[in-house]
Amino acid sequence: MMRIKPHPCTVEFDRYFVSGVFEGMTHTDKMGFMTWDDACEWAGSVTLNPNVSYVVLELRNLKTGEVETF
């Protein structure tokens, strides 16, 4: 049986929906990434993508307490 190792960088983020069924709502979620830089790159890329129905408002590193806003 193969075991999946946890991601070394777990982040919590607030996403604000700019279109679709959830338009105008903010939702907080968690995701795992290999590095903080990977998480920031992902958040920036979805925030700038006009085909994504939400933007990331704030990203928080749950291990180090780092915060990035977009």
C-alpha cells in the first residue's frame, strides 16, 4: 500500500467569488503545497485568471504565520 505524505506547506486562504452561483460570497479553505512560494504563485495565478470565478483575497501559512494579500 502506498502512503501519501502530507504537504510541507499548508495554507488557509479566503476566496471571494466574483461570478457564478456564489457571487459576492467569501469562503475560507485550506490547501497543501510543496512550498510557500508555490502557494503564492498559485494564488496569484488564479486571481489574475479571468476564467476563474473567484479571487484570492488573503493567503496564510499555517506553520509560519506568513500572510500574503492579493
